[in-house]
Amino acid sequence: MDEHVRNPRLKVTVRIDDRLESSRIEVHGVVTAANIRALYVVCRRVTTKLPSHEIVIDLTHARVSAAAIEELRERARLSLLSSGIDASETPCRLRIVDPPTLLKTKEHV
């Protein structure tokens, strides 16, 4: 099994547009159901600082498991962001830019 799948790490860059209408979170690495909470924490910080922003999660440079992409799509559909820490949710305009391919591995949560 690929080392990055067994020990997934994320690198994110947050970019705020010059008109202050949206924020783009560019994700590099492997996104799984086990580490998606870290991504939620980043999103929640952006939402706290810039509550009216649309957050775009750009996964074009990431490898993403099927379970993780489905969870992100559901969050975008509901316009609710999980805290990543507890059961609370925050309203959030969220848009997902899909990865080019999905990982085809079994996940261990």
C-alpha cells in the first residue's frame, strides 16, 4: 500500500480574493475520512474570520477517498460545516472543486 495512504498528511494554502468575496483552500496530499477533520478546522477558522465568504475547497492537487469526497459534497449541499472537533455545525457557503481521480483504497477510521 502507498505510504501516503497509510499515513495521510495534508498541506493547505488559504487564498483570499482581492474583492473579499471568497476564500480558496488549496489542498495537497491525501484526504481521507480519518483526516478530514483537519480540513474542517481550517474551513471553520476562515468562516469565523470572514463569515460572509464563500469557501472553495480546491482538491485538484489532492488525492481523495470516495468516503471523504461524499462527506464534503454533503456538507456543501447542506451549507453546514462540521466543527471537526465536536458535533456542532456552522452555516457556511461551501463549494468543492473535485479531484481528478478518487482513491480506491479501504479506509481505516
